[in-house]
Amino acid sequence: MAEGGNWGGDSVASTSQEQKEQRDAGTAVTTMADGADQGGDPVASTTRTDDAPPMSSLTELLERWDDSQLLDLTNHYRQRLEEAIQEAVENVVFVLAYERYFSEQEYKQVIKRTKRGSRAAGSTLLLNLVTEKEPRVRKLIWKCFVKMHHLLPKLEELLKAMGEEGSDLIESFKAMKASSELPAHLKDVQQKHKETLRAQTETLRINTILMNEKVKVFQLLDRYAELTVISTVRDRTLVEHELLARGRDHEEWREEHLGGEFEKIRTDQLFQNVSLSKSKSGSSSAVAGVPGIGKTTMVQKIVHDWATGKIYQQFQFVFSFKFRDLNTIKDRMTLRELILEQYPYFGNMLGEVWKNPEGLLFIFDSLDEFKGRIDFADSRRDTEPQHQCPDPESRCEVSDIVYSLIQHKLLPGCSVLVTTRPTALHLLDKAEVTVRAEILGFVGEERKEYFTRYFKDQSVAAAVFKHVKENEILYTMSYNPSYCWILGLTLGPFFTQTHRDPQRVPKTITQLYCYFIYNILKNHGREIESTRQVLLRLGQMAFTGVAEKNIVFTDGDLIKYNLQPSQFLSGFLMELLEREDSARSVVYTFPHLTIQEFVAALAQFLTPDRRDITTLLIEAHGNSDGRFEVFLRFVAGLSSPRAAWILGEFLGKFPHQTICRVSDWVKDEVKRRAGNTKSDASKRRLLNTLHYLFESQNPLLAQQTLGSVETLSFSDLRLTPIDCAVLSHVIRLCDTIICLDLDSCRIQCEGLQRLGPALHKCQELRLKSVGLTDSGAEDLVSTLSANPSLTELDLGYNSLTDRSVPALRHLIRNRPRLKRIELWRNEISPTGEKELRSLQEPRPGLKVIM
């Protein structure tokens, strides 16, 4: 701590213990402390003279606000203040202590909490102490926050927003209070509504594959895991199956961008500024997330938290709908009828509810499942009478009601939340949506925490997670709660039954799903006479769904494929509509789209002689929108005896002719694609076929298809770590690769680590602009030490510095066949360049290009 700061004459720096605690807390006191160390004011040292008008305005407003207004302000912005302060909580508490707003004991408490807990915990304690201060001190602390805003980006952002609101801020608080205060005759129905929603949302139903316990019920608060949500949406062109493209790159992406251009937010922030907005048109928010990521569970948690008074108390009423429910409504209806059908106790009170639209929040879950057409770019909706829905009593199509609420044409002033998959988010491009967020799922320790909660036996939890983490393919899946559920169900038995062969533990996605289906058959397969025939018909229905991009099936679909609802079928299909008051017919879905795709692939091997399988595969592979991509991987994987053997107990042997035809198709496809990589599209198709080869786990097939391939080029195609793992696997099964071109693939060090075991096969290696750093270069050189045939290496346009020079020198000296190494556009100094160029002198055939 700096000298000069004291409480009642006691120097803050009189003991070295506080200095040690602050260093141990993880952040040295920087600019703020520097001012004190020089005998100055640490707050003044942070202040710039070019404060923007919003900040000056806020300083003036702080003088005018009374005690109760300032307390309202603190409480309202409490969560955002905590997040803004936690990035430098040690510095902030130092300044408050230096200014004597905090006592020495309070200072020590915050530092201790930060050290032993986390910065978030320290920030929470700091704000607790602020709210307990007397009003005069609380105002001074706010002024202190304004002075130090330049050093805390999130604090600066918050304070600027407050300053721009200006004098309207307090008026907005008053309006918020007024809007949340209900007339006496509405309080009873609000209480009834909250009790109903609380009862509907307090438990979480988890599907199992056990016959005696199909569904387990848990308390929502016991099982709900906070997911990472960001306040913007990433590239919407990402394929729907993040299973194909996520994993550790997903984790790296999050770490790179969170706190930078993308900000992590909580669900209670989606409408944080609605009550403070000058606009009277309300706010619409959209939250995107891939299948199984937790969108519906997040909605359940939002509704539960509102009903229990934890969030969004500016809203008097929350109405939540699922688009899958809305699909069953065929006739035109009014918004009043829509609400009364789900919440009949409102009776004739809705007319009063409409009078304050600012107090209403409508939630619509899973836009991607809606079969109606909502085109926000179609201006005719605003002009053609048949599409207009001007008031809650107007009889309209359901799609028009939803459209009008989101666009604030119906009940202007209300707020709307829509969830959807990223692939349907384009439908909202022209919509009046003010917040667009995305659920990223589990990252890092959050993945481990899932398995810790899933298994009662923590030794099993640790063993399962260890296996998942060590397998790139399975680890890729574990960012998604639904995939974690499948992993838990499938892998658990391998680590609880000691007689299982560890070599049989699934390593590919196909193997994993084979065991998943095996466990269903083991628990339900004795219930019917012909398991194979029923699964064939179920698979045919599943395939039609994949082909038509349909994930919801009706009783009519079951009848069409001669399927009867049964205990056996319930092992595969979930009932979607389970509301007790629903008179509609039940509809069904597979627990996850990948399960539907696997069952669809499995059906191809359950027909005695599938003569047209090759035609089907060619047509599916020719589809450009990716709908068959996972299906094809499963088909290739099921052609492998190692994957499918476990299913033989219930399904018998797969037809040898079908297996041969699939293998022949994979072989022909790889051969055809390997020789044509001129365009990005052709490179992507080759990569897909290599995934088929990987899933087949057939070394002989790989040798037959890639044994004679001399060049593999994926330049300018972004490869994920899972792509690199697959590429490494297939290259190891090949003869020597003359040239592997990965220029501009952005594989970075993680991807290179995955490729490492295969690089000894490559004579020419092109790694220009792949994101290689010094540490990665050292690993690469170590890997290439096992490659005596290396002749060319291109490492241009990376981030190598003089730290890499010793490793590169070692590589050049110990690879006598190396004729050319390109290192231009790196960050090596002239001295380093000179040292590397000098290695050319004793080797006339060597070129070192800098």
C-alpha cells in the first residue's frame, strides 16, 4: 500500500502484511497506487481533464439527488457495478480506504475475501459495505467511482449511460415504481399467477433410458447450472450442428472475446434498461443457442425467478409460450383467448391488464420450431388488413399476434423475449429487436461441474470426465448440456462395472451412440417381439424428418410408419406437450437431433438388402445445406464392426452387402475428393469425407483410399481442433504425404498439437498464417524431430520472435534433407534473422527465407 493513506493517523503501509495480501490477491496496485506512492491523491491520479459531457452531467446530478434516490440508484445498478468493479477490486478498495470512506478493517475484509474467494466475491462484499454506509458517504463513494472511471472500462460504460440519461434517470425510477404498483383488484390475480408459474417451474424433469424410471424430477434450483451468455450473436453462418465445429476452439473463442468485444451477461440483464428507457415502445430481445444448449431451461429459470421476486420486478405480469404449442392452433384467435387458454384464472381481468403494457413481458420459446410464417421483412404485414392485429381483442393468425407484439404494434410498450436456434435468427433480421444474445454453453470447469452433479459417486464422475477430456471428439460435445446428458448416460456404466473391457469405451461419436442405443434396448427391448422391425420403422420416420428438417412428429406420423406408442418407443421419443390442462393431441420428438440422425442412419442397416443405399448416400452427400452431414458420418461409422457389434445382441447382424456398399462409397468418395481441392467448397467436401473415414475406424479402408495420395490441401479453410484430430488419424494410416498444405487454416497451437502425431509423414509442410506462437513453434520442432524426410517448411506470417530462434536453429541443423524454410513476416529481430541465415553457408542447397 502507498504511504500517506491512513485512518486516524495509522499508516495503511505501516505493516507489510497488507502489501503481501494485496500482491497475493492477484493484482498489483497500479495507476491508482502510483499517485499515492508519489505523495499524491490516488483518485486524482486517475482523473483525466477531458471528461465527456455525460460524466460531467452525472457529477452534477449526484449533487442534486437525495438519499433515497441515491439508494435506489445503487440498488438498481448493483449487479452491473459488481461486474464493473471486480476487474480491479483491489485497486478500488484501496482508493476508498485511502479516501477514508472505508476503515482499515473493511479494507482487509475485502482483500481477504478476494484472495480466498474470488474477485466477484470481493466485489460483492465491497458493494455490500457501500450500501451500509450513511447517505453522505455513499454519495462521496459514487463521486469516487466517477473519478476512477477511466481505469475500469465497464464502469465507464455504465456511468456514461447514466450520464446520458441525465435528469430523466430519477423520473424513470419514479415511473418504474409507479408501473410496478398494481391496483388492489389486480393484486389477487397477480398473486395467483405467480403461484401458478412458481409451481410450473420449480422442478426440472430429466429424461433417462431406464424402464423403471423414465423421468427423474429434480428441484430446478438444485440442478440449474448457469450457462455462459454473451450480449451479441456470433457469425450466423455457423452450421446448426456445433457438434461438428466446436470444442476447445469454442473455449478459446470465449476466452479471447469475453471482456473484449463481447460481454458476458446474465439473463436478468436482457431487459435491464427497459424501465429506464425514454422510449414508450417497449423492448424486444432475442436469445440464440444451438440445439440442447439450454434455451428452454433458461426460460424456465427466468419465469421462476420472476414468480419468486428475484428479477424483472418492473414487470407486473409475465406470459410464457412455446412455439411448439402454438403450432397446434389452426384457427384465428385473439390474444385474450391465447392467454386465457393457458392462464384461465385471469377471466375478465385482462382488460385491466392491457392498460399498462409497460408492465407486461411476453416470452416465446423456440422460434425455429414454429411452422407458421413470420416475415419481418414483409412490409405487407403492416398494410394488409388480414395481417393486422391492432388490439388484444382482434381475431388474427397466431403468427400475426407474435409479429405485432415483437414489432410493438400490439400493446406498444410491452416487452418480448424470443429464443431460437442461430439458423433461424435470420428471421429476426428486420425485427425491432434491441438486444441479441447467444448462449455459449459450458466452458472449462463448468463442464466438469456438470459431471460432478450428474453422478452421486464422485470417483465415477472424475473417471468419466477424465475420459471425456482426453478424447477430443467427446470433449468437443461436452460444451452442450444435452450432449453431456448423453455422455453421462452412456459412459457411466463403463466406470461402475469393473468387468467391462476398457478397450471398448467409446472413442468415436458413432461408438458412443451405439452404446447409448444399446442401453435403451437393454432396458426396453424385451417389451416387443420384433425389436429390429420397430426400430427400422422408427428409423424411417427419423430419416424423413432429417430430409425435411423436421424434429416434431405427430400421432399421424406414427400411424404412417405403423408405430404404436409404447414403453419401448418411449425410450426413444419424448412427449412434447405434457400440460395437464391441454386437450390437444400429443406430439413427439427425439431427445436430441443427433439421436434422430443416428436412428435414421441405423435404419439403413436394418433392411435385409438395401440395394439403393449407394444412391441415397450420393444424393445426401450432394446436399449443400449440411442437413445430412451428421447422418452420413453415422452411416459410415455403423459400417465398422467395432462400432456396431454391441447392437448385435438385439438387432442381429447387419447385412454384409450394405456394409460393403457403404465402405465402397466412402472409398470412392475419398478418392474422388482427394484429387480435387481447388475451391473452398471442394476442400470442405474432402474434409467431410475424411470424417466419414475416421468414423469408420477401418485402417484397411484408409490405406486403400489415401495410401497413394501425395498432396492434401486445406489452405484458407478454417480447421477446428476436431478437424485436426481427424486429419491426424487418417494421415497416420497413409503412406508418406508429399505435401500437406494448411496455409491460413487458423489452426493455432491447439490444432498443431492434434496434428503432431501425423506430421512425421509429411515431406512438405505449409503452415503459413496459422496463428503459430513461440511456444507452439517449440512443440512443432520437437514433433518434426521424428521426420527425417522433411524437405520444405513454410512458417511465414505467424507470430514467431527471437525466442523461437534456438528451436529453429536446432531443426535446420538436424534435418539434413531440409532444402527450404520460409519465415518471412514474423517478428524475429535482424540479429535473429542473421543467425538463421548463417546456417545456409555450410549447406549450399538450403534456403532460409526471411
